[in-house]
Amino acid sequence: MSVRATTAVVVGALGALVGTAIVTPHLVPPTSPHTSAVTVQAGTDACGTGWPASPDRALAGPQTFRIHNTSVAGIEVQLVDPTNGAVYLDAEGLGAGATHDYGVRLPRGQYRFRCLPADANPGTGPVVHLRGATHVSDETPGIVPVTRDDLIPAAKSYGDWIESRLPTLLADVRALDADVRTGDVRAARRDWLVGHREYEQLGAAYGAFGDDDTAIDGLPAAGRTALDDPHLTGFHRVEALLWSAAPGSRAVAPADALVAAVEHLRRTFPTQRVDPLDIGLRSHEILENALRFEATGATDAGSHTALATIDANISGTEHALEPLRSILRTRYPGLRATDRALATLRADVESHRRTDGSWDTLDGLDRTAREHLDADLDAALEQLAPVAAICDPRRTS
């Protein structure tokens, strides 16, 4: 199973978790010390009633809402700015009769609750005018919801870029195949890395590659290695053979199969598409996979080129972000910080590229270098996490 396939199994659940972590404020315990909870009714007959508890308590600052679903079915409850639709709280999946506490920190302004029942028309509550400070510390950001229609152009642009890279990928694996056939192991290792880095840039495509991804970049079965798994194909099978004592002739058939898989991908990809609902999540998942699989050495089949792969993953992340920028510029104040974090990570990783084009190995990093790598990966992922949440389409009606 490839890294992409492994991750795809939990994509739906992870997307929901990421969205909740960023757009939906954290659940606040009933005993939260900073403010008493205000009970808010949410259902088909009433939405947002109960807030504020009294006119003199309509003040900017921390708010704790004890939202109670009065209906007999599930409901989604949002706190929105009625002027621009920005969402400050999104309580998803609140079950029939359920009550939960949610905390936000709001500046002066206008707000109201929007109730989206699972089986009834949406409703809105009264507009509440909060008095007080224009800005509050650690205030909850309001995010204008993204629709599927907003994401379609971004997904198409990204798909077009993927398609434009496939001829280069095919040329790379053909060069690798030719090296293997002539028995030039040194050239084959060089061209293997070129081709693998090219493919690793395309990480955001995920499910759009279908079975071709497993054929091109699959991992050995549990309990097997890339060298002894008879069913493994693709880059990692060729890698294991090129960086082992196996006869060079054993790599001929896997290299041929790799070329065939890339040829098939190039023929069929134009008829497929990148799901618009996936592109925001993928911009985060590329480096999440790098942290989980590359930085741990889990995918290494003998080449010890994890740092080169992480470098390619950074490029892949930047390419996945590019078509989303028009959406993010007005929704994500941390976009520049994200770019800086990626630039810092790239500078760190590329400091381990040697003058001859080869790369340091993970095992060769001293403790300080390893700590810097881990910290820079974590920092980039922290900045990328809101992108996935912001680009998760949300119901508004």
C-alpha cells in the first residue's frame, strides 16, 4: 500500500478533525473559570435564544455558550457575522437533545446564531450587538465559509499542473530504465532519485491517481521489505534492488513495470480530476506524510534519500498552496507566516545537500541538526493546519 493510499483511509475523519480544531472553538468544560456559560437554545422552533443573558452582559471578550439542541434530530449550529457571513463557531453534529459548551473570544461587533437542522430548513437567531473593545486578546478569527464552487477553479488549476509534469516524470523513469538495462548502476541510482523526487512533488493528487499510485510508489506489505516482497512494484522495489547486492539484472523487470505504470498514468490522468474537496487537506497532508514516513525512515528501501524526498515534498506543498492563494488571502492572516515557515524548512533541508548533489542521511544528522529538522517540520505543519480547515466547505443554508 502506498503512503497516499494509507493516508486516504483516514482522510474523511482527519478532515473533520482538522476543521473542528481550527474553525470550531474548543469544547470548554462546564467549570471554565474565565466566564460563566450562557445557555443557548438551538432547534427548528428557536435559534440562538438565551444570548445575551441580559442586555448589560452583551460585552466583548470571552464567551462560553452552552448550546442545547432542542430538536429530535442532529443539528449544526454556527455563530456568524450577519454582515459578511464570517463564521466564529461551528458546532457540528450536535445530537438530538444534546448539550455542549463552546468557548470563543469576540471583539465588539454584530453576531447571531445560525441553526442548520439535518432534516429541516435553516433558521437564524436575533442579531446581538456586543459593546466594548474593538480587539481582544486571543480573539477567535471569523472565517468566511468556502464553497465547493470556490474550490473548483483551484482544483482544475492544480490538476493542470499535475498533467504538465507527467511528461517529465515519464522521461525520468525511461532514463532510469535505460540505465538499468545497460547495467550502469551509478547512473541508475542518480536517475532513480531524479524520478522519485519528481513524483513526490505530485503528492497532493492522492486518490486522483487511483491504482497507478500503488504501482508507482507502493510500499511493501506488512512483515515484508521492499527487497523480498514479490508483489511490490514501483520506485521502492527498484530502489531496494539498486542499493543492494542483488544482480543488476533483477531490476530490469521492475524498472520496465515502473515505466508502464507512469505511461498508464499519463494516458489516463486527463480523464480524471482532483476532487475540489481534497485540495486544501492535501496541502497539509503532504508534509504530514513527510513527517510520518520520510523523517522516520519508514519508506527508505536502501537509498537513504529521505531528506531529498522531504525537499520534494516541500515543493509539492507549495504547488498545492498556489491555486488556493486567492481564497486564503482574505481568510487566513497566517498565510505569510506559512510561506516563511516553508522557506525556513526548505533552507534547513537543503543545507544537507552536498556539493556533488547527493544528500546527507537521516542517520548522519547530529542531535542538533535533527532537532532543527523536527522543529521546522512541526512549525510548517502548524501553519498549514488552518489551510485545511479554511478550505473545508461548510454548510450555510
